[in-house]
Amino acid sequence: MPEKRRGIRRRKNRMAFMDKMKDMAGKAKSTMESAAQVAKEKYEQVKQENAEKKAQKEAYIAEMEGKAAEYGKSLCSVVKEKGSTTPESFMSQVPEKELLAFTKDFYEKMVLPGSKASVSCIIMHPYIDEKKVKAIQKKIPIYGGEETIILYMNEAEGQQFLLTRDHFYFKVCLTEDKKFYAQGTIDCKDIDRIRIENGNSECILKVNEVDFATIKIRDSYKQDFITLNEYFKNIVEQDFEIAPEEIDRLIHEKIGDKIYQHIKKYMTYEDELVMYYAGGLDSLAAMDYIACTTKQIIIVNREMLGATSNVKQFYYEDITSMATEQNSKSDDLLVAVIDSALTAALKICDLIIMVAGTKEKISTLYTIEAERVIAIYHEYRKELKKGNQATQTIIQQKEPDVLEQLEKLSKLKDSGIISEEEFNQKKAVLLEKL
């Protein structure tokens, strides 16, 4: 009997345990169902919130794009309104061939000196190759690529300005949100003048005296803005002569008095002017540089803190030849990668100077800079040759005159018109002229 009671008790306990487990399972199921419902509700809430955020973002983008479109139209309208009623623009008054020739001359003589070509925000005809044109088209889609680009400017905040003979293309930041841009095209016949008003931290691009765009002034851009005003001023005034004194003055303004006076230390002629300046690539902190004057090429290598370590001077009459060579650094993978992103004009090359049978190599210049140095050398070599030829011509012209006069004197003596003594006196005077 006791055994039977124990068996009954065990069965009751098992049944109680099973009931308890069923109860626990039921509660767990209920909890899980409740958690799933909460998760579902949370998901639906997040989904709804994301949808609302997306809708708000899309609405904001649409609003900003609408404002940008209206702002672009407004800029075009107000510039046209402020322009003169004459059908010709400041650009169209100049024949295209003459305009392109002057632009090339200006870029080489006024833009390049004192400006680091790789960081300049300005590029001008004819140094805008096909690769650059395609890159510009991506940034300014409204430019179709058919017109010859005269001037292109790309500033730090993504604002773009492109000038052809017939059109001015622009992409300017929206004031409310600088991630959005107003774009448009203005016929150059509606533009009388473009200029830049410089300030301390920013400058204003003005078109027909309308505040067209605000541009932050960065150290690498200061020289560009100085130069741009000169270019537009020359176009308006149709002054296409660039005097050496003007180049010297602009370089002085761009590089500052300290560096300019450092160059002057190595200039020996009173009438000597600076025609070109380029900073080195190897030691930017040390400020290596090359300068071309009206008489010579000066190469200065400087140590840290500005101390001069080495100066080389080559007068044009002593240089036998100059040329560029592929830079030895081009084998370096890093340089090769960097170069691949640059146009041909902005790749590094070696500048070779031959003097008295010796070879000087300069490996701190971009191709466009080295080619400008060579062009200046050839220009002044021509001037030297012209001067020598003129001197020889003057001497050659004098010689026949003196001989002719001696013959006449001899005939006068033979005829008895002048005495032997008079003949000898006049002969001595004439011979001194030879």
C-alpha cells in the first residue's frame, strides 16, 4: 500500500509539472507574440518616419532646385537689364583671331608668372586641351563644347565661370544652401564689363556692376584675381600691348616685395626688369625659384627659413641652347598617378640649359612653366641678334660713304682744286670715322 501511494504521488507530481510547463510555454508564447507586435509597430513607425524624412528631403531638394533655377534666371535678367543698349559686347568688338592671340599672350606673360600653375583657379586659351574640355562639360553641362573657351575659372566652393566670345556660362552657389547651384548662360552682347572687387577675406565677381558671385579668397587665388582684372580691363579698353614694365609691375604685386627685392639683388643693369617667376616644386617651404629678367635667368635654391644656399645666373648671350626633357621622376609610381590626373601642360619636366659646353638641369618646373622660360630665352636671343645686325648694318653703311668721299678728295687734289696738305688733313678725318 505505501508503494501504491508513492506511485500515485509521483503521477500527480508529473502532471503538476506538465501543467506548469504548459503554463510557462503559454506565457512565453504570449510574450513572444507581444514582442513581435511591438517590433512590428516599431518597424512601421521607423518606416513611416523614414518615409516622412525622405519626403521632406525630396521636398527640400525640389525647393532648393526651384530657388536655384529662379536665381539663375534672375541673374541673367538683371545683368541684361543693367547692360547698355548697344548690340555689341566688350568681347565682340574685338576680332576673334586678335582676341585669341591676345588671350594667349596675356596668359603666358601675365597669368603664369608668380602663380602656381597647378593650383591656379584660372586657365585660358590655348591651354585648355580636349581632356580639360570634357572635364569642364561635366561640371557645366549647359556648355556644349562647340565654342572655343577663352577663359575658365573654377573656385574652391565649386563655383564655375566660363567665357567664350559669344557666351558667359556660370554655376554659382545658392545663398541659402551652398550645396545647390544656380546655372545659366548670358549672351556676351548683353555684357559691357566684368571685374572683381577685392576684399580682405572674400571678393565679389561683378558683371555689369551686378554682384554676381561671392568668392572666398584663398592664398593660391590672390594672384589670379589680380590678373583677371587686368585682363578684363585690357579687353574693355582694347589695349593689347603688354609692355615689359607692366609685366614687371604685376609680378612684383603678385609675389610680394620681399621676394621681388631678393631677385633685384642679382640684377646688375639699371633698366633690367623681371619678366617671369616660378616657384620650385622640390622645396616649397624653402622657396626655391627661377626668375627671368630682360637680361638673364636667375635660379635660387634656398634652405629652410629662407637662407640662400645657391644662386646660378645665366645671361642670355652666354646660353647656347635650352630644351625640356621627360622628368626622371616620371618613373616613380606616385608621381605617375598624380600626373595622370593633369593635363600635358601641368606635368613635371626637366629644363636643360646649355652654357659653355656644360649642362644645367632644373627638375622643379611644370612643362608649361619650363616652356615659358624657353620662349623668353628665344625672345631675348632674337633681340640680341637684331641689335648685332643693326650695328653691323650701320658700320657697313658708313664704310662706302667714307670711301666715296676719299675718292672725291683724290679727284679734287688731282684737279688742283685742293692742295696736298688739305687732302691729307681731310683724309685723316675721314679715316677716323672707319
